[in-house]
Amino acid sequence: MASYDAVVIGTGIIGSFTALHLADAGLKLLVVDRHGLASGTSRASDGNLLISDKSPGVLFDLTVESFRHWDAMIAALGNHCEYDKKGATLATMDPGRRAKLLAHVEEHARHGVRAELLAPADVRRIEPALHPEVAAVGWWPDERQVQPMLACYQVARHLQARGVSYRFDDELLAIEPSPQGVMLRFGSAPDVACGRVVLCAGVWTPSLLKPLGIDLPILPRKGQIAVIERSDLPVRTKIADFAYNDLVEEIDPSDTRAQTATIVERTKSGTILCGSSRQFVGLDTGVDAAVLSRIVRDCLRFVPGLAGLRVIRGYAGLRPCTPDGLPVIGPVDAHERIYVATGHEGTGHGLAGVTGAMVAAMLTGKGHALAKACDPKRLLQ
Ligand SMILES: Cc1cc2nc3c(=O)[nH]c(=O)nc-3n(C[C@H](O)[C@H](O)[C@H](O)COP(=O)(O)OP(=O)(O)OC[C@H]3O[C@@H](n4cnc5c(N)ncnc54)[C@H](O)[C@@H]3O)c2cc1C
């Protein structure tokens, strides 16, 4: 029977960075996905790596560290995933929110993040697509964008070349932990023994733990994106409605209505992504045309040049959301053989680097300064 130091379940952005850091730490690894590479939420999202949507605190500190790991990954492996420090603009059409946006900018600047409130002439220079009557615009020049699937492919190619085993189209069905290690039972391939298993299975993680009596509260938070046809519309930054920040923080699973807030960004291929929505409707990934229309209507308020362009498709994904908005990274069983790394909600790409580093630190006995805040035990009964 095959035996590994660790098995990573899931090849989305979190599984990819976790595998990368565990391999760098020298562990013998197997990486498994029940479908193809990055076939879950990481394939159905935007690719913004953002700090502008966070206030100082745990998520902020995680993001600062995570950006360093993203930069290090690109420096080591090259840029084959459209990694781009294009910057982000946070805008409001409401003059009454100007002071709040200014306070947000100043708070970031005090915490060492480059951010400023733009003068009108600079708005036109930096983001000509924005509505001329926008009330205030904050500018974060170091915000990054990436194509998440390409990032997962890049990491997988690199690890496979280093001899790490990947197994696709094989579903993990059962986990049997013991003081000595873990036995993993799969749908179509032989059982695997390992020292530890790391579940990076996104919104599907709870179903793997339930048979063990572990109730991890990860709530699927659906999000939709409208893809706009290629055009010359000069969208240079990631444009977001400042109200987006409030929407991310409001977590009320009993409310099943779709909430929307504007995000507009151009991809390298020339299409424009308009997002996004947030909705608690279980594991449904169907595209709702009414929600897509609302998203596009919201985006038109900020970027009037979108009028006349066609929506060519829409897609939906499921953000893994925790009740307190923080990820869960760490062991969940009594023997400390089963680790989870999930619950990143709408910031999984941004936090992938620090998540991988934290898991590797834990599995090699080093610990991590932010591990306590991400400890899954805070949410387990
Ligand atoms: C509309 C939308 C926009 C978003 N925009 C952004 C953004 O701009 N920036 C950002 O940082 N984040 C964004 N997010 C959030 C981000 O996409 C997620 O946080 C991230 O993709 C989660 O990655 P993951 O690896 O944890 O999960 P996933 O990508 O879902 O990966 C889980 C993997 O586990 C596999 N799996 C599940 N069960 C099993 C099993 N039993 N056996 C084997 N394999 C299994 C699945 O097949 C899947 O490949 C967005 C999300 C949505 C929906």
C-alpha cells in the first residue's frame, strides 16, 4: 500500500499552495482531486488579491503575509498565471460616504499599505472608465490580479516535475484516523496510508468530516459573475463600489436573498468581468439571470461605458464561508491527524499563500503567529 507523509485533498487554489509549501518543507506528498485540476470554486471566481477590502485585524495581517508568498512563488516559478500588480480603485457615488472612504484610506496608509484618495484629475488618468460624477475614489496601487486556474496549473506542473504525485478523478470517500496515522478510502483507486491528511475541499469539506462526528460550519455563499464581450473600454484597475466592503462582512445565513455590489475588472483576454453577488442558497451553482442583470445594472452606475456591450455568459461559484468570517486552518480530530484549510469565503486566492505556509509550519512543528485566530476548534462544538 502506498504511504505518504501527507495527502492534500483538493486542487483548488488552497490545495495548490498547501501542496507547494508542504513539498518545499520536504514532505512526501500525494495530491488528489475528485474531478480535474481546480474544478471547484477556484474555477468559478474572480482573481483579485485584495487588501483594500479589509480593515486592520486578522484578515488584514494574513493578507499582508500572503502577498509575500504570492510574490515569492512568482519569483521562483515565473509568471505563467497573468499575475499583475494593476492596482484597485474603491469608489463611491455617494458624497455622504466620502469621509468614510478617506478614513479607510488613511487607516491603511498608517498600517503601511500604499493608499490615497484621488484628486479628480488623477481619477481620469488612473481610471478613465469611472463615471465622471463619482463622489470619491480611493487608490491602492499595489493590488494584484491573477488568473486562478492558471496559478493552480503552474503549481501542479512545477510539483509534478519535482516528483509529487497528483491523482485526478478520484473521490475521497472515508477518513480513518488513529494515533499512528490516517487511512484514506477512495472511490476508484487503492487505499492510501499517510501521516496526516489536509482537507482543502472548499465547501465540500464538512461532508468529509460529518461521518466522524465532526461538524465544521462551512456555509456555501454563492456568487455570480457576468462576462462582458471584448472591447476597447479602458478599464485599467479593479474597480469596486466602496459598499462592497460592508457586504463582505455582513454574514446572515438565514437571509437567502441575493446581495450585490459592484466589481468591474478587465481580464488579459480583453473581456470584462462584472460581479458579484452573495447569497446563501446551499450548493446550488445555477446561473440566475435576474441576479446577473442586477449585477450589470449596478456596474453601469460606476462604468457607464459598459452600456451597449454584450453579456456573453455568466457563471456561479460557492465561497466557503465561516460564521465569523475567518478561515479554518489546523487539526480537527483528537489525534491531530486530520487538518482542514478552508473557510476563506471571497478571499481564498488572496489568502492562499499564507494558508499554505501556515499548514506547512504546523505539519513541521514550527507553529505560526496567526494560527490561533484560524484554529478550527473555535467553531467546533
Ligand atoms: C463569484 C466569486 C468571486 C470570487 N472572487 C474572488 C477574488 O476576486 N479573490 C479571491 O481571493 N477570492 C475570490 N473568490 C473566493 C475564492 O474563489 C475561494 O475562496 C477559493 O476559490 C476557494 O478555494 P479552495 O481551494 O478552498 O476551494 P475549491 O476551489 O472549491 O477547491 C476544492 C477542491 O476540492 C475537490 N474536492 C471536493 N471534495 C473532494 C473529495 N471528496 N475528494 C477529492 N477532491 C474533492 C473539488 O473537486 C475542488 O477541486 C470568489 C468566489 C466566487 C464564487
